[in-house]
Amino acid sequence: MSTACRRSQVGGRAGALVILAALLAGCAPKPPDNRGYVATLSSEREGKDAQFMEEDDPVPRNRKAELLPLAYFPIDPDYNVPAALRPAAEEVVVDMPTSTGKPLRHRIVGSVEFVLKGEQHRLVATVEVGAPNLNHITVMFNDLTSGTETYAAGRYVDVFLNPQGIYELDFNRAYNPYCYYNESYQCPYPPPENRLKVPIRAGERTKV
């Protein structure tokens, strides 16, 4: 689970270009065993529900009946795509607005570029200042479901670098930031550039 939310009271390059070209051409393979993928993801969701039900954090006891089990879109393997990180030309640190009104310092590390359902997209990637490496980054985004089918403030998706040097971007694992469940969490909002002009009907959604 990402550490992008926190308790509010706590205060070479040539190879990358080749990978990027292949990704944007849609040449990267899909997960080879969709049945196994669906079973694994379903098990992860059941485990998350069990953990949230047992513990009083992040879902407080008085909201468990309202929020649990968590609501999801149907699992769609087409929303699990490879991505390339195009590094930022220079280091830029910004104050990210948050759910509590107190900004968090984040470093812009570049943009995650990917092809989803035949269309090319880009999301700005940031990490908290002082993050040890870029093996795991959390991308915050809005899309055309935000505020209707999904949390209005946006969702997060954790992006991991695999042994082949390619990032795995799985929107089926997109989740609500903890401030959706619990106002005591301080969660950064997606930057304006990260509003996708398509509906992402994958991952966690709001209760109907």
C-alpha cells in the first residue's frame, strides 16, 4: 500500500527510449494468464477487506458498515499495461495541495507514458521529498468517472519497476486515498495535468 497519504497530525537513456518506443507502439505483451491474474487480484481484494474489517484504521469502526466491503469495477486485464518513465529534465520540488489544506513537499520525477485501449496517455509522477529510489512510485489521477462513479478527489495507483526495467501500471489496482475513509489522513491531490480525458472504469469505486 502506498505511503502517499499520511496522518495529518504527522506533520542508460538510449535503452529507455527504445523501451518507450515499443510501449507506445503497443508491442508489449499482455499478462499471459488472465485467469490467474483475475484470481490473484480477487484474492488481494478479499484480503484488503478482511484487514480493513479487523482493524480500526484506516476505516473507522463507525464507517465499516457504510464502506465495507469495498466497491470495485469488474476486473478487466486490458487496464493492466506497461509504462515508461520519461525522467524530468531537472529536479523540481512543488507544494502539493492536500485534503487537510496543509501542503506536502513532492519532487516531480517525470511522466509515466503508456497506451491504454489504443490511446496514448501521460501522467505526471511525483514522490515525496527524500524518497529512497524510483522502484515504486505512486501516481495520482482523476478521470471522467471522478465525482460520479469514483472518489471526486481522485485515485492513486502504485507503479512498480519490474526486473525487465519496465513499469507495471495496473488500473485494476487503483484505490481511494485513505482520506476517503478517514478525515484524519492527509492525502495529496492529483496535479491538474493528471486528469485523464477518458473514464477509467477499473479499480476501486465509490459505493452505489
